[in-house]
Amino acid sequence: MPSKVTSPTRLKRLGSALRTLREATELTAEQAAKRLGWSGSKVSRIETGKQLVGPDDVRRLVGLYDVGEDEVEKYVTIARQARQRDWWHRYDDVLPDWFEGYLELEAEASEISTYESDLVPGLCRPNSTQRVCSVPSRWGPRPTRGNGRWIFAGLARRGCPMTIR
């Protein structure tokens, strides 16, 4: 599995797009791999998002699938983005491990819908209430260490400036 530095969500999205391109050319993964001098399992791991793929490999794959230069750059950009650390890794010391998957999905989402009858969702809270409501009780106890960093993580999640009054 890719390291924590990469975004599994972006790798899966890229892999799915590459598989769609390959299938449009009516090539099997084995045929594509043979033409590139790779193993079939390498193509499979790339397409399932289980292997980090570099921009050069993406160019070779997409070139094999006879895609225009504009499209090639789109896929190369996604491959580069998948190698970048996401903002929340700065807060690994205060964010629970299980929360990372949620943050990855949230970062890639084009729309988020939620219903809360008695709590203002974290992304909608004004900065003045962030300190009071930074950890809803259903997520477990408030961290005893680094509570200020937890608040900064919440503000970063919303794209707010990193200041608390």
C-alpha cells in the first residue's frame, strides 16, 4: 500500500481513469504491460491505486492509449498531486489515525451534505466557537496534549487563517 505521504484517494482515481483509457483501446492489462516492458501486475497495481506511479510512467501509459497532449498533462498532474503530503499530516500528533481516511474523502469531494439537529457541523462553525466545540463527544475524549493544535487542524480543514483570538 502507498505510504502516508501519498493520497490513496487520488491514486485510486488516477488508476480508475487509466483503466478506463486502457479499456477504450481494447487492450488487456497484460498486453499494455508487454508493450511497455512491464509486468502485468505492475499495470494492475497502478490501476487499483496500490502502487505509486510517477509522471514518466503515466506519460508512457497514456501515450500507449493514444491520448491528446492536454489529456496527458491532466493525468500527469494527478500523479504529481498524489505524491504530495496533504495538509493534515502536519497534525498527525493530534488527529486520530481513523480520521485520515475521512479527511482524504472530504478533500476530494465536490459536495458535502450533512444533517445535524443539535450541533453546528465543524466546517460551518465560526472561529469563535471552534475552541469550545473542537472535539464532539462522539469522537471520544478531548485530547489532553496539543489541544491548541487540534483547533489549528480544525481551522486548516476549513481553509481558515491559522490564528485564534
